[in-house]
Amino acid sequence: MSGEPTVLFEVDGRVGRVTLNRPDVLNAINDQLPHDLAAAIQQANDDDAVHVIVLAGNGKAFCAGYDLTYYAEAASGDGNNVTQEMPWDPMQDYRFMKRNTELFMEVWRSYKPVICKVHGYALAGGSDIALCSDIVVMAETARIGYMPARVWGCPTTAMWVYRLGPERAKRMLFTGDKITGSEAKDIGLIYDAMPETELDETVEGLAERIAGVPKNQLMMQKLMINQALENMGLANTQMIATLFDGITRHSREGMNFKQRAEAVGWKQAVRERDLGTYDWTADRPINAPK
């Protein structure tokens, strides 16, 4: 692959550092990043020196979600994998999105604990990655949310419900709202939040504390806890969520959102989606003349 790697990996004593590395686009997800993320997590697991992994993002944010300049703004049929010309093949869509979900879930399946450090944003697909981690620590002013729940997406890892329970997960996914790190801590979505100036020190202290535990002990505790969620039907929930994700993008409303992004640019289309100022069923601004 040419150019800078989308994910960096280095070993720092007993800590493996996995860093998303597309800072010019807020570490937005392209076709390559999920593969590089999974490879870095595997590299950390294969390194006998590593006891704990710190997952972070370069630049101004952890991850702002999928790269909508490519996936939403570019014309349909140009080779991107998330929107097909109609009629669409749901299984072709499922193969692509389930592959990405499985690559994100390498974080969940990692035998070594993963602490996710969030500054700036962990949005949409970026929240999927963060919430696959074992422990999420955010800056108080950082933002997390799954805005595509308003149109054009369903969180394929489904981690919102397993972290929040059904009612709070519904509140977040019925609105697509973004919340701060402080709010995320208060509702139990993440472990902790603090001023951004204290974020590095807090994460490093936690990583150091975990790194003093034998790797086999850490692995057993993680497997024991994870199996409880897996026995609650995590795999089936993710299958349904991934199928629904494809449907959201190929429904009438989803196709109208895609066409709107092509016409006015994804930033404007996302602004209209998030503010609720556009009727995606009728394909016109709300209260516009019929």
C-alpha cells in the first residue's frame, strides 16, 4: 500500500500502542483502515512483550466515522462498496459490511485488554470501533454518537445496547444525538472522562496498572466477561444490525440522502440530517412548498 499507513503500531515496554493514522480527515474510515486496525491488534497479540493495548487516534480526533467524501458524496456506482445502483444485492452489501464489523471486532476478541483513548470525536463507525474496546476513556468535551441512526445507518457492532441496556440505547439511536464524554460517563456508556489535559496521564496510569498483571490472568478475565455478552446473543444481534445497515442505505430515504450528498456535498446533507431540517421520505426541506 502506498503512502502513510492508516494505522500505526509500536511497542512501549508492556504497552502496545495502536494509533489510527488519517489525521487530515479526522481518522475517517476508508476501505483500508479496518484491515490495518485488525492487523495491528493481531500484531500486539502476537508480541509476547505486550500485556495491554492502548488504542488512540492521531491529530484532532479519535475517529469521525466513515469517510463520507468517498462513501456518500461520490456518485453511486463509482466503485465504493456501501451504495449500489438499484435493485441492490443485499448479500453483496452484507459481505462488505460484515467483513468490516468482524475487523472492528478484532478489538473485542483481542486476548489482551484494549483501552480506547478518545479525544475530539468518536462518531458513527468511529463509535463502533471505540465501543468494541474493553475500557473507553474520553476527554470530557469529546463527543460520541451514532448520527446515521437518523438516516443511512445502523451500528453494526450493536455495542450500544450491551453497554447501555435497552432504554438508554433506544434513546441514543432514536435520536442519533452526540453526547460529551462527561455525559457518556454519567449514563454508563464509557468507563471514565476527564479534562483533555489529564487524558494521557489517566490512560497511561491505567495501562501501567493493568500491565503489571500476568498475560494469562488478563486473558482469562477478558474471556470470562466477554462470553457473558456473547451468550446474550451478540453474534445474532450483529447479523441483524449489519443487514439493517444495508437496508437503511438502500431504502427510499437512504437513497434520497445519498443523492442529496452527491448534489450539495456530504457536509450539507449531514447537517440537514442531524438538525432534522430535511424530509428524506419526500426528498425536500421540511416545510418546503410541495
